[in-house]
Amino acid sequence: MACVGRTHTLADMQGEGDMSFNILVVDDSAVMRAMIIRVLRLTGLSLGELYEASDGHEGLRVLDKNWVDLAFVDLNMPIMNGEEMIDYIRNGSAIADLPIIVVSTESNMERIESIRQKAVEFVHKPFTPEVLRKTVLQLTGVSDDELSRENSLSEIGPDF
């Protein structure tokens, strides 16, 4: 499976004034995917497209067809688990530099450290909007000053 090359970086986006993050959430639980997306909306980060996948293989297909700035990946999934997906991305794919945050209940510190050696961040379930925001900013190198804390209500429109 060939992945689409990344044609710009977050640093490039800063010059364009567009700091919306296109995000992929990969988890075999539809409830957990919805929870991550719900919490992401509470972070104050500017969100672009939100993609979902139920396993690593499906996640790679989404990455192959769409521009994604950041991926949230669970570890324990059928077909292709999160660690296998991360290995595929990191080992020579065109998107090897994709920022990845593992969201898991994993408690084995040796496994967590092994995963962090793959240039990913780790967030334990359950998590707060503040933890997700801090982790996204840390991993992407974007500062709070570079982002608007508002998800522009003028773009969203009224609730009625």
C-alpha cells in the first residue's frame, strides 16, 4: 500500500494562516472514536477534516487518500493493530513524519517506552481536553500563540 506524500508541513501552514488540523482517529470501538472526536472539539484547536478508521489497515487506506496532519491510534485492534500501523508508517512510507498520538489503556511501561521510541506520543484513557490539546501542540511544535482558541463560530453558523 503506497501512501500519499506529504506536500506541506505545519510550518508551511503557519505562513498560509490556515492552522486547522485534519485528523485521523483509528480505534476498533466506534464509541471511543466518537469520544476522542468529541473531546478534540472541546480542546479549542481548529479542526479541519475528521476521518475515522476501525483498524490499522483501514487507517492506512484513509491516509492513502486524504491529507492528514495528525493521527490518534489505539494499540489493540483486529486485522492490523496500532503498533503495526505505526511501524508501517515510520518504516519508509511517504508519510513517515506523520505526527501520531497513541490513545490506549496500556499500562506496561516497557511497551509504552518502546512505542515512544517510534516518535509517537502516548495518552492514557481516560483523558481530558487539556491533555489532548497539550499533547497535540507538543507533538506538532505549534504554540498556543499560533492558534486561535476559538473554532470560529462565524464558520459554524447558528444552532437553528
